[in-house]
Amino acid sequence: MKDRTICGVIFDQDGLLFDTERLSAEAWDLAGDELGFHLQEAFLCTIRGANAQDAARRFREVFGDAFDFWKLRERKQEHFLRMLREREMPVKPGVHELLAYLKEKNYKVALATASSREYSAENLKRAGIEPFFSCMVTGDMVKQAKPNPEIFWRAAELMGEEPAHCLVLEDSINGVEAGIQGGFVTIMVPDLTQPDEKLKERADRVCNSLLEVRDWLMEEQK
């Protein structure tokens, strides 16, 4: 049996560490209202975890080349960042407890997100969890976005670990697919998007919260 002892843990950001996907959906609605357009949740779940270029491609596939994705995205980002600044940093349940456990047990910890470095660093700092992360891989550091596993491979490389010895924690379908395809131990912690039965079977586990992830690690890695 292949050794899958976990030495490093790779976190996604939005929807996993921070309850920001709801803000993002609200921002899409506000931007859409301004431009006379509404995005369905079924479509939004297909672009979560993707970078802007992949999202733009997805928009073109669904709405045609004439759709002005970049104008819509610009207004969405303005609304999103304004709401994020106006509100307390929305940390997801179990974040502090899981990170404290990982530090206690000397796990290596990385962040892998399609978002920008500036945005991500500010979020970690505002939440008071920046010191827990030994490295960060952002969307501008890789060529391929999730579901391509490049961003997770890069994070594992920076931690000096093989994928089989790294746990990927994700809330999006694109992110879970990237973890599975990259050969990582992959756990989905659903946020707005729920996994179907096939994805549940392919992922190593589906947990309701990061507290549940901590409890699983405590039991699994005895």
C-alpha cells in the first residue's frame, strides 16, 4: 500500500479559510444589476477557483464573444473589495483551531489560491493567521489554473514534499479536481457548491468544517 503519511497541508483561500464566496456572489449580483445582467448560481459554481482568464473563457463559451466579461468583472471586484473592507474579516469556523493543531504537530502549511498575492497577504494579515503559512502560491505564479494541479504542485515543491504526502483542502469543484488529478490527499469542505456523488467517491473525504478536518487528522495520523 502506498505511503500517504501527511507532512504538508495546502489550503485554498476563498470559501475555505474565509467566508468570502457569499460576498463574491453578492458582488456579481450588484455588478450584474448595473449592467442589466444576472448570473445563475449554477454558472457561478463553474468558475469558482478559476483565474480571471479561465473565467473569461467560460463566459465566452456560455454567453458568446460579444459579452463584455472584463467590464462586468471590474465592477464586481469594486463591489467585492468595498464590502470586504467595510466588514469584519469573515473567517470560517475551525480555521484557528486547525492551524493551531498543525503548528503544534509541526506540519508544513501553504496557501494556494488563484487570487492575487496582495489581496491574499492582506486577508491573512487581517485574520491574524499569516504566521502559520510558510509559503504562498498565487495565480500569477502559475500558467495553468485549477482544475489543473500546477498550483498545488508548486506549493508542494516549495514545502519540499511529494504530492502523496500533502493534504489539499478545497471548497470548489475545480480545486478538488486539481487535488485529485495532482495525486494529493484531497478533502473537500463544501461552501456554496456541494459535491455530486461521483466527486464524493473520488475525493478522499468530504468534511463539513475545518474542525472536522482537524479531528480526522488527529485520528488518521496516529
